[in-house]
Amino acid sequence: MSILSPGFVAFALAVILVSGLASRRARPWVLGGASLAFYALSDASHLWVLLALMGLVFGLARALDRASGRLRSALLVTGLAVVAGTLVAYKYLNAGGSGTVVPLGLSFYSLRLVGYLIDVHRRRVTAERHLGRFCTFVALFLEIGSGPIERASSLIPQLDDIPRFDYTRVTSGLIRITWGVFKKAAVANYLALPVAAVYGTPAAYGAPVLVLATVLFALQLYLDFSGYADIVVGAGQVLGLRLSENFARPYFAGSVAEFWNRWHISLSHWLRDYVFLPVAYASDRAIAATRLRPRVVDLVCYGVATMVTMLLAGLWHGAGWTFVIWGGLNGAFMALGRITAPWRKRLWRAAGIGPAATLRRLVGIGTTFALLCFAWVFFRSATPTDALAIIRGIVTWRSAPAGAGWLPGGVISLGIRPGEALVGATFLLVVLFVDVWCEVRETEPVALVRRQSVIVRWGCYYAVACAIFIFGLFGQGQFLYFQF
């Protein structure tokens, strides 16, 4: 069930109404039951996978609370092996084309379960004993499809204290939902058309179009996923939950490392806490007895931990080599950024340009975006061969095979009609203007619109709503991250 469908809207409204009328004690059961019902409606054939993993982890976590010594470690390893093994079996062992369908949200709720078991083992949280609260934490219907990846310590305590109706909170949530739908239906879905056309047959296009399609894919992916996040977090606000933020205008990052602190934040923080830091500490212990200089030790530990983390991030997205290369490239960019940081600082200092200079920031943003787009080529391509062909076409600045001109056949040869191209470009500029304004002013779209006069505010509401209903494309498939 798509979160843009009328069925989802009706379902969510019913849950919000029933939850609001329920007693404090009954609310976790309402949300937990509704989440399982939503899963049954969306992917009934794999409901048993969710229930089995949830039941296993629920019991193991309670046993972990009581156990000690080797038994405690054995329980943790057992839980991690079963959850990770299920994910591997569905996503990777069948990657050769057997046709097995991956259960809805498996990649996301697996990470929730793994993080929860580790936190209980580390005694950062106590094992949840209320089945309704635990079920809501694992399978909340708003997040089950594409996250965010909540932590038990963040979500579970809220379930006993969901606030009553608050006009400002609810209307802020509705504004954010509307903005998210606009980004998905009126911008990202238009960008998807030329991207699909070019990446479907890259040999038919010259270098300028390959560059354009790559940039448009970077924007499509961001607007698609951030639009989903806006809808989910906004719906959480209406429901009375503070769900994790997943984006902070990542393409304004001045380095790839900063980008990953702004992009898919819940995944980045999960990887930091459960992969990067353990690997970094292990690396540090392994070379502690060497005579290497502290600077070298720091670079080695950071480089090893970063590469392991980003390669796993690539594998988490998919079993293909394109995802592995994409993850490796991001890891290499971050490691090289750490290595070259002192030299780059000296160059800027020699040029008389300080850390706060606008030029320095713009150069960092532009360089980072170019590196990310290079990596996105592999992320979007079907095979490494296709990705290398696209990169070769760009580097050699290949001419359009069909003849003179950078776009023989006009815009329509990109799979998009001139009117659609105009609408998509106009709305893209609107979103980019809002993002630039919010970045410079250090604010958010909801706060920005709420500060305007009544006439301007309601004019914005009506304009965005009309754009969605008149120009929105709703037949372009699910959100991109549903496939991961």
C-alpha cells in the first residue's frame, strides 16, 4: 500500500482517530495492532517473517537482561545471526535471479532489531516487556517501508505519553506532509522520466546529456527520499510522535563526510554506532603496540573503519557490484579527505582565505557534489560495465551518436514531453530556492512559511496543493528506497 494512495490516507486517519480516543494504556496496543494490520494489507505473504523475527528478538532480549558471562554473549550472537541471516538469505542468496521477493521493509526493521539487541547487551536499554510497545517500535506502519531506522531509546518511551490534540503540532505536520508529497509527485517523478530514458540506453546519448541525467538522478533520489521522510515525520507529528529526522539538505555539505552526516541520517548514525566505531576501536587496539606516529595511527584506523562501513552500506542497498563500488567510492572519498585535510588547509591559508569564507564553502560544496554524482553513476547503473561506459562518455566528452547538436530529437527524446519538462524544471527551481533560503537562514520550510503573513501563508498552501492535484505524477511507481 503506497503512502500516497487514498487507502493509506484513510488507514492513517483511522489510526490517528482511534489512537487519540484510546486510553493511555491502550495506545501502544492500538499502534502495534494497526502496524501489523498495515503489514498484512501490504505484504501478507511475508507477515510471518516479521512476526518470527520480532518474537525471537523479544524473547532473546528479555533473556539477555537476566543472563551473564558466556551465555549472554551466546544469546546476542544467536539473535544477530538469525536476523542477519534472514536478511542475507532474502537479499543476497537469491540475487542470481530466482525470483524470490524480499519482504517489505526487511532491510529497515532488521537494522532496528540488530541495534536493539546490541543496546540491550551493552545495557544501554532494558529489554522491553510490553509486547504492544515492542511491536510498534519494530513495525510502526509509518516507517516500515523505508525508515527512518528508529532506536528503542527514542521511540518506545514516547508510546506511553502520546500528547493529545495540539493545533500547532498537527497543522505543522500537515504542512510537512504536503511539502513531501509535492517533492515526490510534482518534482521527483518528473525527474525520473529523463533519468530512466538516458540510463536505460546510455549509448544513445552524448556527454552533455549523460551529465544532465546524472545530476537529475542525484536530485531525483534526494527529493524522492526526503519527500518520503517529510511525509512520515509529518504524519508522526499529527499522531503525536517525534520520529527521527533523516535529511538536513545534504547537497550543501562541504565534504563527503559531512554529506553522510546530512543524508539518510538514521542509517548513517546506525552505521557509525554499530559498525564504524567498533571497527575503529578494534583497529586501534590491533596497532596500539606499533611505533607508528599518532597521526598515522589515526589515519589507518579511520581509513579501515570507513571502508568497512561504506562497503557494508553498499551491500545493504543491494547485492550487485554497482552498490559495492558505490559504497567503496564513498569510503575512499572520506578517507582521502581525511588524509589531504592538512594540505588543503595550508593551501587555503596561503591564499589568504579563511575557513568561514564563502568562496571556500562554495568550492567544497561543488567538489563534494561532483564526487557524489560520480559515485551515483554506479548506484543508478544496472551493471559496472554500463557505469564505466557512461563515465567514459563523459570523460571523453562523446558527441551525440545521432548527429549534430547536444540533444538530437529534442527534449521528447529524453522520454519527457516539453510541457512536462517545463513543469518539472519550474517546480525543481522552487524546491531549490526554498532549500537555499533555509540553508542560509538556518531554518526549515515549515518554520519559514509559518512566519509569513496570513495572506502569503495561505497563498503558499493553495499554490502547493493545486500544483500537486493539477500537475502531480502519481503513476511513476513506489518511492525509490522501497526497493532496498
